[in-house]
Amino acid sequence: MKKIFQTLLSLCLVSGILAPALPANASMQEAPQVKSKTAILIDQKTGNVLYNKKDSKKMYPASITKIVTAILAIESGKMDEMVTVSRDATLTDGTRVYLSEGEQLPLRKLVEGMMVNSGNDAAVAIAEYLTGDIPSFADQMNEFAKKAGAVHTHFVTPNGLYDPEHYTTAEDMAKITQAAMKNKEFQRIVSIKNLPWHVKGWDTTLVNHHRLLWDYPGVTGVKNGYVSQAKHTLVTSVSRNGMDFIAVVLKAPSSKAAYRDTISLFEYGFTHFQRQKLSKGTKIEDSTGKEHALKKDLEFTLPMGEHYTKKVFSNGDLRVQDGNGKELATVKLFHPSPKKATSRMASSTAQKVKEITPLQLTTRTAVFFYSLFLLLVSCMVIVRMRKKKRKAQRMKRLSKNYTYVK
């Protein structure tokens, strides 16, 4: 009976450790059953995490890497410039848009072909044009990722072909996509379903590889991917009923599983969450009872029916927290005056001094002198041992140089 109880207890603990992190009032029965290795769902507008499954685990992104390549090209301001395709670009492995060496195309067209048909050759041509070589472009990719808050990401290629040093996380890709989706041109390109494609090597109409653009209402992009080491990866954005979500699933066992996981995440988001807003001008009291008006709207997302709390800190920050104390949003409510800040510091120091009782002071003094005594004794012992060692070494040398007669 005891062994059975221990086994059940172990299973409960393991289940608690491995379970995906969810809001407090979202039961396991309501949570989506995600088959992908890692996944995350965020509110695109607020950035609040609504669901995660091992979202910080290092994974290989495959072609969702092209999200970064696309936004860097768009933000370069060179979208109307002509790009000459290199031989190296035409020899790129994997999915291509069949560019020809020496062919000239507008940068915008290359970005569209890369995102709609996942053209690896187009990604290389873009990188070479913008920075001259792949390593320099990878540096820019990593810089963009860092600015977006993606601190567990390292890019090596512009197209996501496998490299052991080319990795990311579900959380990081959500942050990167959230940053990219703020750009209107990026939004337009990732929502293209069909693209007429007329180049020397291929005359056709490209069909976007992201099937949810057709199969799920409200989907606005963004990119799918696959290499054998990464399996199926998918980043998707949706906008419906006043809510905007980004879902990332990595290492799905199949493309169908990636799509099913994404749909489950979206259904979970639309069913269980709502966005709240504290409007500009709303009066918030600090700890002294003084009111401060919000300088801009503050939005955050939390489960339906769950209450939030507002907490004002002495540095002027307003933090909105859920029922578990998790931070949902923060904004600078006011700037404390220098005099008040200095006064608070002095008051805090004085309070700490007052809190030390005579007994505590005596005890601390005794401990200090006792520690000092131990230190001195230790030093004396060390010095004596060193003298003894040197004397022994000297006698040893003498015994070698002289012969003693008995």
C-alpha cells in the first residue's frame, strides 16, 4: 500500500512539473492538447502570454527564420532597388523560386517570393544585397532579435537551412513576430495568398504555403517551415472579434499537427481571454493618496472573469497584476521629485539604524572582534608553519653538502 501511495505521489509531482503553464483559472480540461514539442500563444497587441509549453527550450526554426530576413529588408528602405542575383544564391538548397545568375529583380519582389513560396535562393540574394555577405547579414538578424527581446536566439543563415548554431525558442519567435507585425508592409506581404511570378527560370503563380490563410477565419500570416532536424515549424497571426493573437509551434510531428495545434491555441484564446484597458486620463492613487492621471492607454490581457490589481511603486511605476501577482503591464505613472527621493532614502536609512537594538549592536561587535581574533591566530599559525617548512628545507640542503663523522 505504501509503495502504491508513493507511486501515485510521484506521478502527481511529475504531472505538475511537465504541465504547460496556464492562467490560474484555466483548468487542464480547457487547455489545448498540443502535440508540438514547444508552443506559445500571445496577445499580439499587449504581448501577454496566454499559453506556453516549454516555450524557452532551444529549437531549430527552419524557414520561419525568413520573418527576420523579410522585416530587415523592408526596414532597409531599399525595397524598390534592383538586386542582381549571384551564382551562390542560385545554388542554394531546398525550396526555391528558381532565380537565374545575373538576373535583376526589385528587392520587394524577392521578399514576396521568399515569404509566399519560401524561396531559399531569394533569401540569400536579399542578404547578399543588403550587407554583402551572409555572416554580416546574420549579425543584423541577431541585432534585430536582441532589440525585440529575443535573448535565447542566434541566427546564422537568412533562410533557416539547418546549422547547429542557428536556433531560437517559441517565446523568442513570438516576440520577433510581434515586432515585425507592427510594420504595415510586412503585414501586406505575409498575407499574400497568390503571387504572379515571372522570372527567367519560372513563369507561374505562387501559392502561399501557409494553409491557414484559407482554412481558418481571420488569419493574417505569417510563415511555415520544415527541415528534418527542426520538423514542422509554424508561426501564425490572427485577428478576429477585436482580439489579435500570435501562435508559434515548433517541432510538430507533421504539418497537419502544426495546423491543428495552432487552431487549438486560437480557439483557446478566443474562448477564454479578453483584453482590458485603462484609458488615458484615468486617475490612479499612489500610496499617499495622491492622484495621478495616466498619460496613455494601458492595455493588458487576462482570462475572462479574472480580476486584476493596480500597484503604484515609489519610483512612479504603475504595475497591473493578475490574481497570482504576475505582471500584466507596467507604465511610468509619475516621476518622483529629487528632494522626495532623497528624503525617502534618508528616512529608510534612519529607520534601519533605529531598528538595531543595543543587544544586537553588542552581539555584532562581539562577533566582529572574535572574527578578527581568529584571523590573527590563523595568520600566526600560517607564518609559523612556513618558517618550520623553510628550516626543514635548509637542513635537507645542508645534509647533502656535508658528510657527518660519528
